[in-house]
Amino acid sequence: MITEKPRIQFTPERLERAREILTHYPEGKQKSALLPLLHLIQEQEGWTSPEAMDYIADFLGIKPIEVYEVATFYTMYHLEPVGKHVIEYCRTGPCMIMGGEEVYAHLKKKIGADDGETSPDNLFTIKPVECLAACGWGPCFQIREKYYTHLTIEKVDEIIDELKK
Amino acid sequence: MSSERLKILTANADIPGIETFEVYRKHGGYTAVEKAVKTMTPDAVVEEVKKSGVRGRGGAGFPMGMKWSFLAKPEGVPRYLVCNGDESEPGTFKDHWLMKTIPHLLIEGMIVSSFALGANTSYIYVRGELMYVVKILEKAIAEAKAAGFLGKNILGSGYDLELYVQPGGGAYICGEETALLESLEGKRGNPRNKPPFPAVKGLYQCPTVVNNVESISTTPWIVNNGGEAYAAVGIGRSTGTKLISASGHLKKPGVYEIPLGITVNEFIYSDEWCGGIRDGHHLKAVVAGGSSVPILPAALLLKTANGEDRLMTYESLADGGFATGTMLGSGGFIAMDETSCIVRNTWNFSRFYHHESCGQCSPCREGTGWMEKVLHRIEHGHGSMHDIDLLVDVSKKIEGNTICPLGDAAAWPVASAIRHFRDEFEWHIKFPQEATRPGAVYRGHMELA
Ligand SMILES: Cc1cc2nc3c(=O)[nH]c(=O)nc-3n(C[C@H](O)[C@H](O)[C@H](O)COP(=O)(O)O)c2cc1C
Ligand code: SF4
Ligand code: FES
């Protein structure tokens, strides 16, 4: 018998973390780990590919469809490959009235990508998102776990130039 | 900031290192856990929270003690406390600020609240975008556990509690408590039909209390000082202090802890709080309690229709009902000066609700789509006068006809914008060329403050 190694699997540290997450829920309720595990695999792989979802389904002993329907409901899971840095900018009212429109227009021009697109150098993907709970510090965007607030055109230039290095 | 003001949540917020267990503890942290588990019964804690009159800070303002007393307690069935840290209501960022600044306050609140409710496993559900805050909370939990305030047999009292942080996946609707529970069970965030309410069948079909981050964070102070001392702050049924997330065209946007009952005027213009409108500008309108509540023009915000000073309380902000009032909601206070276009902002909010509708009920799913489309049309110079009535009609058809209140939350901003700023909508329709010039804003008859 040939046992094929799955193409995607958690790194040893993430496997340990995943097992620890499973202990958060009562016996038989391990499906509760689905959202955290999807974050974990996306953090590792960069996006939530069909193979990644199948791996998580297998890991939790649930049907793949149970993973697909969840991954497609929530906005944080990237169902397509993305650039090295995913810039998720807040397009909601309070950030927009604080100058978001101009700042984000500049951001897109600087990077050479529009909403949902990845820059030609594959460094940046731009995703508009809704209110990030930072309204008084807007306009803002986030890249992975980091928040960038009080954005201005100059600040955007600095951040992007730094990330390009 | 004047120092005489009683700060219930934020007194120690500026202390360097307050995010660590050591510093938090040194400044009186976790004394409420000691007091509760060693000297009080769970019912006695519930009693103090009832006496405090504290109302849910997530938006609906339901009295917390009363909610706790509804919790079903069948023998042999676990009960859960779930903290709502989903904070996705546009204009609201106080829970984010509180969790990242003083994480141990929420942890301490979770311990005394779980003790009061008889929960042995509790969860803090935090919106997934705040993963860095999830990590801050997990670190705080580990510290509290190492010091004996969590885990088995807390401080030798015989009470056990495990506390976990659960990240969401990005969906406003998961702030609605039954959608949150679905999400915590690893499902799509579709709100449940009620009844049964979570107090009877909540997480894993067990009795569950869901409370907001700020609500839970009041409980250590209430345990330490007593419910009556809490109720002594504020006015009438608006007791205690409230965190206000102030955003928009203010001199000093930010998170402020106010005693309920100061005037709106003082909150906006006093240097102690927002410091007024940004230089050279004037206040046009405010959304006082998060994007879901009705927008008010400056004049009606500062004074009620009867000409009385409007106060920062649940009652005063709601004075006049939807005709001339609004709601305190989550305390997301969005100030707009004369450069703001009400039509554009209303369209933006409509787009938000359409995007965030879970799609279960047709009035919400279809209605939010319609409103977004019509508002887009008006904002981009293709509207007709008939569209204004159409918007009012659609908003009425959504209101009250849906499984969860997201439908109402989508309808109110549109209905109120038209109610108070109809001229501005008409101007967009009558003068599309002028209205669609970049940066153009209606400057018609409008009372600014
Ligand atoms: C669409 C929608 C979104 C909500 N979002 C939140 C939220 O982000 N945070 C929150 O605490 N409550 C939110 N709520 C209110 C919750 O359903 C629930 O009433 C609250 O968490 C109860 O806690 P409290 O009584 O302490 O306020 C929302 C409600 C609705 C209908
Ligand atoms: S009102 Fe909207 S968000 Fe709420 S359950 Fe119905 S469709 Fe979903
Ligand atoms: S509106 Fe941008 S963070 Fe809230």
C-alpha cells in the first residue's frame, strides 16, 4: 500500500498549536476549532486553497463542504492566491469622511493595483474591507495582524517604500 | 483631562505596563476575584450587578443584572458565559481600545461574571481582524492562570474556570449574539430564530449569557465598590459611565469614559473631551451611537425638539423617538462637519449593510441591495424624485420584518437621513452636474453648530 503524504500539512509548531486549540471545546464539539484552524493554515500557506480546506476537514473529521461553506461566508479567508502583503483598507463611512477616498486612491496608484488585484511585482494585494474598529484613528488599513492608522498620502508612501525594501 | 471625574474602567489606563499582570495587580487588579470567590456567593454578585443598574454596552442597553437572572439553571447541564468582542459596528472602537490597553480588566471581569453565573468554561469572541488583540488576551490569561486566578480551584475556593479566546473570521453579523454562537460552533454566522433565547439554549444548546466587552469590564468595580456606588453615577436609568468612541471631524477623536448625563454640547466642545470641531469648521450632523442609529442634524443633536439640552444618556438621546431623536447605541459617536455629504455617507452605510446581510431573510437581503443601488444612483447623478419615496418605502418594508435586527439597522440610517436632510437628496437629483463635481457638498439652508 502506498501512503501518500498530504500535500499540505501544519508545520510542527502549528500542529502543536492546532492540537492545543482543540482542547478549548467540550468533547465532541471540536468543529468549533474551524475558524481558528483556517486562520492558522492561511497564516502558513498565505491563502486558503481548496487543498488547505480539505486538510482542515480531514484534521477535524468533518465533511469538506462544512469547511467550504464556512470559508466562503467570512471575508478574512483568501480563496485565491494573494501577493506577499495583503493590504486590507477600511472603506466605511468614518474613515472615508476623514480623507480615506484620497488616501486610498493614492495607495492604489502607488502600488499599481485596484480593488481585489495584485500588483505586477506580486508584492501587494489590495482588498477593501469594512470598518476595522479603528474609526477614530482613520483612515486605516491592516497588513496581516498590524494596523496602520492616521494614514496620509505621505504616510502611505513611507509604509509602501519600506515594505518594498 | 480633569482628575475629579470618576473613572470606572479607565482610571489606570495610562499607567505604563498596565497590560502586564504584575502592574495591573499592583494597582488593585484582581481584588474583585478575591472578594467574590472568597467572601461572596454567586447570587450575591448577581445582586450587586442588578443594583448597579448597568445596561448592556453592546448597543441594545438591556439591564445586565436582569439578563443574568434569566439564565436557566437545569441540573447537570453546563452554562456558558460568552463575551462579545466582535466590535464591527461602524463608528465603534472602544472595545478594541479597552482590550488592547487593559486586557486584564476584561479577564478579571470574565472571572467574576463566570463565577456569578456558575460557568466553568467561558469564551471571549474577538473579531478575527484583531488577531493581535487575541494574542494580548491569551498572554493575559496565561499570566492570570499562573497566578492562580484561573484554572482549577481558584484561590482555593473550589471554583474552576477555563477561559478561552476565539477569533472570528470577518463578518459584521457575528456581533449579533446568536450569529456569534453559531460562529463559535464553527458554522456560518446565520442568526438563529428566537425563541429559544440563549439564556435557555445558547452555545451547544446549553444556557448561555452573551455580554459585551465593556459590560463585563464594569463588574470588577461593581464587586469592589458595590452596585449602589455604581448606580450613584449617572442619571435615572442611565447609570454609571460609558465609553464613547468619538470619530470624525473633531479636534480630538478617541475613546472617552464619560459619566452618563453630561450634555452633548459639553462632550463635543469641552477640552476635557473632544475639544470641539476641527479648526475652521462647523458641526453639521452626528451619528451618535454607531452607524445603525438615526442620524441627527447638529441642532437636534444639541437640543431636543422641546429646546432642552440633550444629554449623553439612553433616554435623552432617544427623546422625541425617531421623529426628532436617536439612540445611544454602542456609543459610536461620528461627527460630521459641513464638508460631509450626507447622501454619500448614507450610500456608504447602505453598501455596508448590503455587504454584511447574511442573506437569510428576503426583506433584508433584497431590501439592502435595493437601497444601495438607489442611493448609488442618486449620489452619482442619475436619481429621480421618485427614488426618494422608493427608499422610504423599502426601508419601511424591511423594518420589523426580519429574523435579526440587522434589517432595522440598515433601514434606520436611510430613513433618518431622508427625514432630516431631504433637501440634500433633492439637490443631488435636481442638480446632478453640480452635485457630482469632485468634492461638491450641498450648502443650502442648513443650520450648523
Ligand atoms: C447586527 C448586529 C450586530 C451587533 N454587533 C455587536 C457587537 O459587535 N458587539 C456587541 O457587543 N454587541 C453587538 N450586537 C448586540 C448583541 O446581539 C448583544 O445584544 C450584545 O452582545 C449583548 O451584550 P450586552 O447586553 O452586554 O450589550 C449586535 C447586534 C446586531 C443585531
Ligand atoms: S435580518 Fe438580515 S442579517 Fe439578520 S438574519 Fe435576516 S438576512 Fe440575516
Ligand atoms: S470606519 Fe474605518 S475603522 Fe471604522
